[in-house]
Amino acid sequence: MEKKSVCFHVFGIILLNPVKRWVNYSTESKEIANLKIISFNIKGGKLEIENIQEYINQQNADIVLLQEDGGREYQFKDLKKDHTAPIVSTYSKYKTIAHKELFAGMYNEEFNAYSEYSDIEIKGKTYRIINTYLQPFKFEKSMVKLNGNSEEDEQKVKDIVKRLIPTFKMHQEQVDIIRKSINESPYPVILAGDLNSVPNSYEYYHLGKGLKDAFFEVGKGSGTSFHDYKFPIRIDFIFTSSSVKPVTYQVDRSVKLSDHFPVVATFKID
């Protein structure tokens, strides 16, 4: 991994990100939505399995993308999962005509990421839906909380850096694979999931290249979705091809069913 790429990663976290990628007040879209998508990291369903199912059923979404699904089979009304996979699940009201696991052959004890695409036929047209969970940094709260003791705090910072660099290297490889599936797609793309990366990061720019960030286009208020630490951050995203027009985008803070809030978005497709 080149030094400039590592620097890109680190500065993406440290530097102040463009405000609109975190807090946005877009004008209301005049398009009429005909596709609803939920992307939700549910932390293995450890907190509220039944309530998660009830919440998603109430939303009446067309496609539901789960990350850290805990390997469970969820009962969602009118939604079907065509493929069983670790870590992520793609549920849809529509027919899946092709599917691919993107990180096949990469798994080991340190590897805890997953990405898949499902080519789904929606209203007579096919779309490539990419459900992604990039490698987590595996930080515990105690690791990132400084206590004012200079020696202990210095050691904590060193430990954090030790975790950052190898994970960034894994991210670069994972991003390249996902990017290839985007570039080679014969269909419009919808990419969603938990990138374990903030806006203005290497991951954000490379995965979002040529795609629309739905929050940037139509989001209102704060886009922060991970709330388990003292300072909430935005690491859950939905990107789309230009022909998939974002209409609404909401980080739903009305429910606390996980350490992430669900992302609920609607789109206009032709």
C-alpha cells in the first residue's frame, strides 16, 4: 500500500470533513418515489430481534439490506432472501436474477468483512444492488477514551495506529473489488451498507466515484448513523447511479434497536 494512500486514510479521519456530508438541508425533491430501501446494521440482532422485525415490517420497504445480521433468518412481510451469507443479508420484494459473493477466498481469522451483489429485476428493469460491510476496526470504547494520563494516553494512541494501518490496507483491497463490480455492471447500481469509514475518506471517494450520495442529494439534518461512542459518526451510506434519483433520505433516530440507526431512503426509478 503506497504511503500517499495511507495518508489519505488517516487525514480522512482527522481533518474536518465537508459539512454537507455530515449535516445537510437539501431542498425537497419534487420527484415521486417508487422504490424504498432500508440499510441497517443490526449488531447481530443482539438487542431487539422481534422489534427489529416489527420495525422493518412497518416500513413496507421494497429492499432491505442488513449488515451484521448474526446469521439469523428474519421474518419480513413480503420480503424474500434468495441467498444465505455470513454478515449481510439482502431481502427483496422483487426477483433476484444473479448473485455474487465479492470477497470469496479472502477469509481468515482476521477477516470480518462481506460484500455481495444481487442483480434484481424491478418494474421490468434490472438493478445491481451491492450490500457491503467493510472490515471493522474493532475498537472498544475504553481504547479510544483518553483519561489525561500522558503515558497511558500515548500508549492508547499507538495502539489505535497499530489497528488503523492494517485495517486500512484491508479496506483498500476490499474497495478495489467492489469498485470492479460497479465498473463492470451492465445495470444501474445501488451501493449501500456499513463502510466503517467516514465521509471524505479514501473509501468514500473511491466507492462513491461516479455515483450519487443519497444523503448529500436529499438528506435533511444530521447523517450520523453510528451512535455507540460519545461522538456519533456517519459510516452508513447509500450511493446510486444517476438514473436512480434520490427522493428522501432519513437516519431514523426514533428507534434504538442497534448501535446503528437504520437508514431509510426512497428513490424514483424509470
